[in-house]
Amino acid sequence: DQQVKQNSPSLSVQEGRISILNCDYTNSMFDYFLWYKKYPAEGPTFLISISSIKDKNEDGRFTVFLNKSAKHLSLHIVPSQPGDSAVYFCAALLGGGADGLTFGKGTHLIIQP
Amino acid sequence: NAGVTQTPKFRILKIGQSMTLQCTQDMNHNYMYWYRQDPGMGLKLIYYSVGAGITDKGEVPNGYNVSRSTTEDFPLRLELAAPSQTSVYFCASSIGQGGYGYTFGSGTRLTVV
């Protein structure tokens, strides 16, 4: 049973445009949601997080939106740059959180010149 | 600042062999985690630790063991390697629970033949 779902295995966006990566979840008890970026042969890198009590968090070019009623979150990257080409993982954390993040399968973002 | 260091980066094991994947962090983080990533899949939690002397099972602990004798080190032991353990293994640490994000190592790519 997959609690965190990223239904788009890949996404292609032109440089300078907006990239929108989507994530759905099933467990309403998740307290935090996080986005990670991963380049080949490297470990994931933390990008941005959002608490379940908020609906938006922004950090530079990255904004995460949370819609609790729809159990849906999205990561917006504006403007998209070539270095943004990577695999993006959505992850969720239960209250208490000591037992680790639950990850989605990832979306491969490709920024076209 | 090295962050999270994993060794080795690559390893080929024969079925039935054993090995230890090393993980060290220099950030004085209490929380440490071991994940595995299979092709096209998200990361799955193997074991985690909330501090020295304390470990607990994650989602996929079978075939693995861990120990946490110091804050810095969290080795993962594979006993009687099986082809199903072919994967990329990531160690991570965090300062606490919540939306802080984890710091990941660069991974160990293990092949069991």
C-alpha cells in the first residue's frame, strides 16, 4: 500500500518556464511533507518542507503548496533552470517522526534548453 | 564539513557472503537512518536510530542488522547476502523530528550475484 504517490514518472519543461511536480498521499496523519532532489550517483538533497498546518511555503524559486482536503501537494519551480534537471522525491513524516520518512517513487524532471 | 560519509561506494557480493556498510556523520545528529532504493522505486526504510544504543526496525528490516554504539556511527550489516538485496543503500541523519530534512550520504551500490 503506497502512502505517498507521485504519478508522473517524468516531466519535461522548457528552461525559464514553471515546473510543477505533484504528489498525493493517503494518510491524513502525516505532519510534515518534504521535497528532495536527487542527481545520479548522489544522495537525495533536502529542498523544502511544509507543515500540515500550513498551505504554502516558499524558498527562493521553490514553493510548495499543500491541499489537505485533497491530500495533495505540489512543488513549483520558477523559473526552471538546467541545473534543476534531476529526480524529485516527495516524502511525508508522521507525527513524532522518529520512524523515518515515507517516500514516493520520484519524478524525473528534464529541463529543455 | 563532511556531513554523512558512506563506505564503500560500490561492492559486489556473492550469494551467502556477509558485509558491513559503514556510515559516519560529523554533525552530532541524534537521528540516523538506513534506506534502500530499488530501480524505479522510492526509498524504503530499513532501520533507524534515535540515539546511541537505541535502534529500531523500519519497513524492510529482514536480512539486515544495525548497531549504534556512538552518536557518529551507524553501520548496517548484511548477513547471508541474497540477490534481493541488490540495491543502492543510503544512510541519513537528522537533527530532530519534524520538517528539518535529512542529510543523506552519497550511497553504496551493492550487487549480489
